[in-house]
Amino acid sequence: MKQWILAGVALALMISGGAVAFAQTDPAPVELVSAIGSPNSCASGTPNVDITVRFNNPGEITVLGQAFTELYNSVTVVGPTSGGGQLFNTVIDPPTLPDNTLVSFTISNGNPEQKVGVTINCTTGEVFPGGFLDPDGRLDLGDDLRIVVYPRLDRQNRPFLDFYRAEGEQSRRGRLVLRLNADRIAAVPERPTQNTLITGIDNSAAELYRLADGRFQLNFAPDAEGKVRVVTFNGIPPTLLTRTEFQSATGG
């Protein structure tokens, strides 16, 4: 089993005996206390993960489970929490999934801004801190991006990407502008000799690269204020997401 032990806000990382702990500052509204992943849990009937969460704010305990959305997308409202440090423990058993599927779980107090996430590889039992997926299945990178990314699986269980142009308030609506299938992704080496452009998206609103270190990088064109956003993720689906932004020297 792989186990992560977390408390509070990360200030220092300490690794010992397969457990990871973070120094604690002011308590967050929802804290992940522990997550124990089960190896060989891709088949239904085998618990995938044992999660313990601390609620410091009151609300409605809500558990979201996701794996490429189409394969598994389940929301369970467990019941109320009074907060005040109340502990909540749950063992979750998703449906049967392909080997090495990354399954993301997000637990909140009903407020989408007050949540914790954890992701488990159902074959190895390896645990990664972070949910990585928004409730609708997109990469969880914020609501202000003009192009949003959905990791998917095709009928042969090969990963591909759907890109949507975000429309409407807080990017909750959109239209499909590109489907990057598994063959097009595989046409670029996993670790090219140099950073390589895979494709432009929606008339150059963004460009997707495969970096020499194996990561994917999505570069956005400057917005009307000249702000440039850059997103990287280390796989499909990812176990590491980063987002940076800076002001373009040439403006919008």
C-alpha cells in the first residue's frame, strides 16, 4: 500500500518510511489527513482507496470520483458536517477500470472552493496528492482559461485530448474546437530531442507542445491585457499540473 499523510498547508516536505507529512499552519477548511491506495483494485469489488478527511468548516460532505469522466463520474452527498475538526473516513470502490487507470477523488464540504483531492493508480496503488480534474472532467486549472482540456480514453483505452473553447460566465460552457486523437499524440516522441509543437488550437488561441522532458505544455496567446498563460501537465491523465502567467512585453 502507498500512503500519504498530510496536515494543513504545505510549508516543508518530510519523507520517511513511505509516508509524507507537511508542516501545519492555520487549518484549511478541509484537510486531507490520510489516503491509502490499494494495489490491484481496478476490478469492481476491490476497494480502491481509504481516505480520511478533517472538516474545519461546516457544510455538506460531498465525494466526487472521476476517471476520464466517461469511465467513472460519480457524486455522492454523504451528509452534513458540523466542522470543528470533525474527521470523516470513507473506503471507495469504483467500477471496473482498465489497468493503471488514474482515479481522482475530491471531497468537499459542499463549497466547491473548500475541497481536497487525491488520485490513485488502481494497479499500483500509488497515491498522488491532488484531484487534477474539475467536476465536469476538464483539467483543474481555473475558470479563466479560454481553451480548456479534457483527458479522455478511446475504445482501445488509449489516451487522447479534447479541447474546448470556453464560453459563458466562468467558462462553464463551451464548444469543441479540437480532438487530438491517440495517433496524433503518439506521432511525437514521448521525449523529443527538443521541445516540439504538436498542434495549434482554435486559430492559434493556444499551442500544444511536447517538451524534451516528456511533459505537455499549452501556451496561450496574450489576452486583451497582454497577459500570457502557460499550462504544463506530465501525462494523460496527469499526476502533476502547473500553471504560470506573465505579462507580454508586446502587450495584447
